[in-house]
Amino acid sequence: MMRTMSSVAAATALLALPLAAQQMGGMGGGQRQGMAMMDSMMAPMMRSMATAPERLLLRKNALHLTADQVTQLTTLRDAARPARDSASQQAMMHLNEMNEVMHTAAPDTAAVRMHFEAALRFMGQAHMVMLDAAAAGRALLTDDQRKQVDAMNMPRRGRGMMRPRQGH
């Protein structure tokens, strides 16, 4: 699951980086600004995913989840997985097709656009499935558990989401 979400997040970032670099005046000096832009765009999504059922289940002991909460979160996770996986697979298929078109001698920009837009649509569907599950997961928590999850996911200064942790 996390591998699929990581693939979708990485694909989204890879698709957005050229646009960010172009808007920032090229890769060189603008690369850092482009990464900061990606961090700021992805941060709200990642904070929203803090209550995804699989993430809550990984923290079940720290959150002191009840047996009923674990059962309901497991059901949510298992119900969301097929739709998320299907949409993610479709997105990756279109990204691969787009890549093939881009590596021809004279890429057909209409085909590139079609695959790019389809990939974004399927990525959006995959994300929406996960956001729905995260919203439902959050609703299963007590007020104290929600506060605990929120505290665990406060952004750390100086460390962007897209940059690797240093010294950890």
C-alpha cells in the first residue's frame, strides 16, 4: 500500500517538477525553490493522510485503539485497497505510455497530453479513495486520539517532505 502511494506521490512530483522549474526560471538556482514548492503542495495532502487506516493501524498501540476501532479500521483499509490499486495501476500505465511517446524522435504532443491528463485523473482517483478512507478513519478516533495523531504529524521546520532526512 505505502509502495503504491509512494509511487503515485513520486509520479506526481516528477510530473510537477518540470513545471515548477520552468516557472522558477530553469533548474539551476530554481531547483531549490522548485523543491520548496513541491513540499508546500504535498504537505497538506500528507498531513491529511495521517489518519489513513493503515497508518492508524501501525500506531494502534501508541494510540491505544480499541479492538472495535482496529476491526473498523481494518475493514476500511481492506475496502479502499482494490479501488486505490486499480486507479494507481491505470495512472502508472498512462505514465509509461507517456514516457514511450516522449522518447520517440518526434513526440506527438496530443498523445502526450492525453496520457498526462489520464494519469492525473487516475492519480486523483487514487488519492480521493485514500482521502475518503482517511476521513472515515479520523471519524473513528476519540478526540484525544485525534489530538495525538495531529501532534505526531506537525511539520518539522527545515525539513521538506520531498527531501531525504539527513543524519537520521
